[in-house]
Amino acid sequence: MTTKGPLCKQVIVPMNSDNIVTFMSSSSNHIININRLLKNIKSECKADYIRVEKSDIIIVINKVILALDLQTMENYIKNSNQIDMDKVETSELPQSKSYLKIISLQYLMKNMNVSITSDVFEKILKNNHIFNNILIVSWPRIIKVFPKLDMAIIWLDIWNSQSSINTRGLINRCFNVGSFIATIWGMNMNLSVSQCKKYWKWDYSTHSCKV
């Protein structure tokens, strides 16, 4: 039900191109300094190397990073006098992607006098507390089960943490939609959805996903 994004043993630091050139010119020194700071906090993590990917620098490490390790790396980068910190964004960890199936919904919502569409389901997500802080990968996909059966299935892809905590908090949960009780199941990967190292957040004003 979950596919991994980029290798989880890395830290993603978005910054502009000038900062990237400057930072990478001393990459070997940065590795030495980062490892010294990690050693000072008795971390088991070590930075192996730094590489560039588009508008990010990627610090590749030997273990899955902990919160204190990430903060130590962030503080080092922020205190670097070589780069313009106004052009450096918050460091990120890679995301995994999880696939959910929502069942037991009526396709024609008689109490609302509408068919359940992506727009309608968007409002349901927005107003339901169990979806708070859930980041949607793409537009929800809704299919009528059978032509003569007034029931729908909804496929919903979400960005997850590498520990899958977001998915675990949703699997087998139920919620009301009108007079019906919908149930959330975990599903296998949807091959039609591309992977990305950054999360997308549903924009309710434009009815689209944004970085």
C-alpha cells in the first residue's frame, strides 16, 4: 500500500543556483564539518557525500536520519557564511506515497442531490478531521461500481512519512458521508501516478495540487 520515494537516507535542501554552485565548491569540507557536528551530538549518522539534483542539494547519509540529526544539519547550513540564506528553503526528508481506497459510498448522494464528484469529495475531505494534515498527491479518482448499482469507489493517493504513520492513522477508519458510513482501505501502488521527491498539497481555492 506504500511505495517509497527517493532513498530515505538523505536530506533535501532546496536553494537557488548561485547558492548551489558556492556550496558545492566546498562540498568535501562541508561533509567533514557536518560529520564533526553529528559526532558531537553522539549521532550514529554520517554524511557520505553531497550531490545536486535540479534546484536542491542532496546530503546522502548512511542511516535513516533522526530529528536531532536533521536539525544539526540545518543549523550548519543556516550558519554557513558562504551562501545567501534568504534563498535557502527549509530542509526536507523524502516522502513515501500511499494508496487508499474508500468504499461504501453512494454514487448519487440523494441527501445532497448531486453525484459524488472530485469537487464534492474535496469538500468532504476538507470538513472531516481525520484528514487534517493529510497531503494529497493528485485529484481523487471516483468510479461507479456497476452501471445499475448506485455505489462508488474512490481512490485517493496521499504523501506519507517514511514510517507510514499517516497511512496507519487512516487505514480501516470510517467516516460519515450523508447517511452512509465510508471505510478507508489500503491499496497497492497505482502505476499511473508518477513519483516525486517533494509533497503536494491540495489547494482548495484552485481545485488543484501544488508543491
